[in-house]
Amino acid sequence: MTRVAREYRRLCVSEGFNLLGIDVDRKHCRLRFELGDVFAAATPSDHRNLVNVRTAIRRLHRIGAVA
């Protein structure tokens, strides 16, 4: 597992989201949840990446809880 994937897993645990799995290819990670998927960069190119991914995960769960 790559360092970025470990950071995504740690982020999901700390936020309390049930992460089903992470699919990693060369440039992207697919974070799989029961409500859907979130795609994120597999390279640590942006210092705001984790903040943006956390926001996308929260948005997915907020929309999924309403629907």
C-alpha cells in the first residue's frame, strides 16, 4: 500500500467513515464506501489534497444520508 493510500485510510478512520477499500492505480486512488466512490490523487502533489478529499467524503455521506 502506498503512503498516500495509508493517509487516506487514516483520514477515514479518524473521521469515522467506513472505508470498504482503496483501489490504487498509477495516478489515482478510488476510495470505496457504501454510499459511493471518491476519486483522489495517488501522488502527494498538493498540500491541500487531504483537506479536499476529506470534504468530498463528508459531502458524499451528507448527500447519502439525505437521499
